[in-house]
Amino acid sequence: MTVKIGIIGAGNMGQTHARVLIADKRVQIVGIADLVREKAEGLAREVNARAFTSFDALLNAGVDAVYVATPNTKHAPAVLAALARNVNVFSEKPMATTFAEAKQIREAARKSKAIYQIGLNRRFSPAYKLVKEKIAEGFKPYLANAKQNDGDWLNPPWITNLELTGGFLYESSVHLLDILRWLMGEVVAVNARAQSRVYNLPCDFAILVTFEGNRHAVFSSSAHASWAYPFETLEIVGEHACIRTEEMTRAFLSPGLASEMVTRDFTQVPRPIQWGYKQEDDAFITAIVERRASACDVEEAYKSIELCEACYRSADNDGATVALPLK
């Protein structure tokens, strides 16, 4: 079976997925859609596809699936249009930038015959998969500390445009919030504080996440930390043991005081694999070919937005406890 793919959005992530997919023998990239014709034509030439200036025209070009890689706030219209036509959807994160839109997409995906997968690529990264494997092997996660030294709001500068991004948490922070839930379990409550110091928008977050079993994680994320290395870290404490990651390049396991620390270094692994892009694309195409559930489905996508929404609600109310699931 050849899966005919259309890519909506010819920016960084559209290019990233196109370059992974073109190497997959199961795939034919049919078209590239972008409002900026020159961008659509440039990427279309690279992958030997047609260029379109609207996602509707692309959806009518006989595609089996689309990748939605537009700016955050533009995801929902393209996703909903594809699902309504029973066209399989890979949507870059975030699923949506409002809780109402997330509900709408979840309902549409439940009704559609199409497969839906969300682009939470950290779940496929070798560094984070190693942590998941250790937990499956018996490491019990009791407490977590996560941090992102973000720099998005200076580079690229359009990130501060809420009409495109929908808010700070929907950029990089949603990835770590999702990873915490993926590794620690279901979230039952959040307490979030946010400040607007450098920008006239909430861009410094300190968040306490409570999971089932009365376990906790502390997550801090700042929009103006200039990607200070390591810009993304996670530390999970178990029983006299600890696992730590530095970005998606390294993972460390300390199994105890009298034991040797295990280090895994992915520095020289090609970025599409190190960051999980190749693996998530392979999983999506495999789900289509074999007609099975996606590796990161609409329910997982919805819960990532629900968690962001809970953080915003808590921050808007001076850190008040917000219980999940939301109503």
C-alpha cells in the first residue's frame, strides 16, 4: 500500500516531516499547502509534489492523510476539515489552543473513520523512552523535577503573537507537561503561578502537578531563558534511585549509592531520530497501513490541552488548586 500524503504548512516542522517521509518507501507526498505560495512551491520542488495555497484544495487532491504543521492557532480548522472527510491526520502539537477546540477535535476524531495522531515527539525520543522503559521494569517514580530554559519569545520573534501561538504553554511547555503525565501517571490537580515580567504576557511559570497516588512534580518554564544549556531537563526520584535526562541527548540512571551510574549518550544520533520525529512518523504510517490505533491518539492529545488549560486557570486565580479532569 502506498500512502498518499499532503503536508499543510511548509515551515520548519512541515519541512522536517517531509524530509523524513520522503525516505519512507510506503509514502508518496502528493502535495504541499501553504498560504505563502513561494514556501509551498519551494518544499514541493524538494519532494517532487504539487504546491497548493489552501488546505481545502490539498484535501481534494486525493490524499490518504495530511500532516498539519501550521502555526498553533491554525491547527483546528485544517484538522476538523480532514476528519470530516475521513482523511487520516497527523497534527503537530498543540492539538488546539483553546479547551473548546480540543473538545471539538476529540468529538470529531471519535466520529471519524480516520486515524488521528498528535505530534508529541518527546514520547518517541530515545532519552525519554529509556526512562519509560525503566519505569516499566520496576523503577517507581515518586517525585519529579522538570525545567525548560525556553528562548522562543526572542527567537523566533513571532512566538509572542498570540494570534499565531495561543499562549506560552502551547509552545515548548506542553511537551514537558505531557512527558510528566506519560511517565508519572494521570494528573489529578495542578497549582500554577505565572508572571509577566519581560513580556506583557504570562511567560514565567512555576507549576506543582499532583498525580494519582499523591505523587508530585515541580515544573518551571521561562520564555526568556535564551535556551541556556541544557534547556530541557527532567529528574525523577525513585526508591534510593534517580533518573535524569538532559534535553534529548543524554539520560542517566543512578540505581543506588553502591551501584554504578548508567549513562546513555545520544549526542551523535541524527536529530530526526534523537528528537523522535522519524519514529513518530513511522508509527503514523504503520497505523494507516495496518489499520490500527495510533501511537499517540486523540485522547492523549486532549489530555495535554486539558493540562495546559488547568495550569492557565490556576495561574489566573493566584495558584488556586484546579482539579482534573476539567468540566
